[in-house]
Amino acid sequence: DYRGISADTYDSDVIWGLYRQGRDDFMSAALLAWAASGSPPGDPLWRGMIAKISELEVPEFPVNGADIIKLGVAEGPAVGELLKALEVHWMATGFEAEKQELLEVAMELSTQAG
């Protein structure tokens, strides 16, 4: 969806879009937003937005189910629930939390749940 994308969208919002939609889909949405905005083809703000989408790194969630199982969490729905909670935490940190920090949070959460 291109609504909500503008030429002056913050970098943090671009990174969010890259993570949720992937570079190609987010780029398509931004191009649609540019077309819908009525701005001319050479608009420097929109060109800057397109450059950001091309250049910014797409975040990759550093934890997977195998990591959670290694912590002693039994295979099953609890693994998915824990991964979802970790992903929310990771996104809240601006995609900055590293794997070790996330695994520590996972340990805390699994201890609280158990």
C-alpha cells in the first residue's frame, strides 16, 4: 500500500517498510505514491526517497526457531509465540537489538511463562 509514503518519509519509517514489505514491494509502493502525489518526474525529494529505498539495508531478524529450541523451549506453539514477542522487541529497538540481547530477552520471557 502506497498511502502514508511521502517524499519526506523518515529513514526509520523507510527501514520499517523495507522490513515489512521487502525492497521490491516497498519500492513499487513508493513509486505509486510518487505518481499519485502529482509531483514532477524529476522531483528531488522523491528522487531522494527512491535513493534511500535503494541504499538502506533491509533488516534481517537475527533469531529463528532453532535458537529458541536451543534455549530449552519445547517445539510447538510456544516457540512461535516467543519469536513473535522477540520480533516486537527487536522492532521497538529500531531493529538494533542483536541476537545475544534477543536471546537474553527470550530466556527472561520463557522463565516468566514457565
